[in-house]
Amino acid sequence: MRYLFFSLLFFTLVSCGSLPTTKGLEAKPLQKIIENMYFSNTATDYVYKAKIQANKNNFGGLLIVKKIAKNHHRVVFTTEFGNKIFDFEFINDVFKVNSIMDKLNKKIVINALKKDFQLLVNQYNIAFNEFENTSFKIYQTKLNHKDNYYFFKGNLLDKIVRTSKHKEKVSILFEKINQNIAKKITFVHHNFNMKINLNYITKVSHPIKSIPFIKYFLKM
């Protein structure tokens, strides 16, 4: 019985060790503003070919991200024929669901999507620790009482990792970066059945001809 107790205690202590994100790295305390520039320009329409798997359902279409003002983003996911799958707004710390289709209208799914896209579009973050390895400078920040880690190669943001206690929850990977646009974005969920893949497109072919594409969806 005593052996079982100490075995469980040892397992608990090992399990509560450092995150894989920063394991073996020395933390350097600091106060620094970290910027995610990928969705920072109000003059740019960010349109992605999107595939989302959630709640045992697969969805494909176009994801539109628009920065409307400082700390105000709109995220709209539609089919290629213009039917909305979901429409979210982030205004400062307020999250608003303008619409969402029934298949995704589950609290656990909405909460996961909220956290994912809030992390994606949040531009300014205060780092309180810095780590460094042979590939990255890593900055530890906090959002909604959860730790997030920003991985930079030089001046380019390579990925963001959201954590909970001592586990990595979600990684957002940025690839094919050009002029502050990540042309490929992948969300990797480590403990929840959701996958999101985004591929940037520069030209949009759409049946709506009389109204500019982005303005049409933002007015719906």
C-alpha cells in the first residue's frame, strides 16, 4: 500500500513538471509587448479557403477575417455559395456570436472556436517571460487567465501554443509568410476533436456580382 502511495506521488510530481513548450529552458522575466501582425491591417481583406472538422462534422468554404478597428475583428465562415456557417465578432474582451448553424451550435464547440479565433486575431500581448532555444525566441503571455507561448524566428511569428496548467492544448502554425500575411495556417488541437486548415486566396470567385464580396458578408 505504501509502495502504491509513493508511486502515485512520484507520477503526480513528474506529471506536474515543465511544459514540453519550454522544458529545460531558462525563463528570463521581462515586460514586453508582443505583436501578432497577421490580421492587423484594416485595409486588407483576409480570405482563406477553409476546412474545419468539428463535432464529427466536416465543413468547407471561405473564412473571412476583417479588422474593423483597434481591438475589433469580425470572423465569418461561409460556404462557397454564400451561406453562413458562423459569424463571430471580437470587440476588446467581448465575444459576440452573430450567427452559427445548428450543427455547430454546441457550447463546447463555440467555446473552442472562440478561444481559437480570439488567439488568432489578438494583436497585442504583454510578455512576462522570455525563453530561447536554438530555433526560437519564445514569449510567455496570458489571455483569459491561460498561458500562451509565441514562437518567433527572427521577426516572424512561427506559431502560438495555448496551454492549460501543465498541458499544451492548441498550437497555431503559420507558414508561407509574405508581407505580414500567413498564407497557410493550421490549428492543431491536442486533446479535442477539432481540426482547422486555412489557405489564403488572393482572388475570390463568387456568384454575388453586384456587391463587393467582403462588404456583403459584413452587412449580413
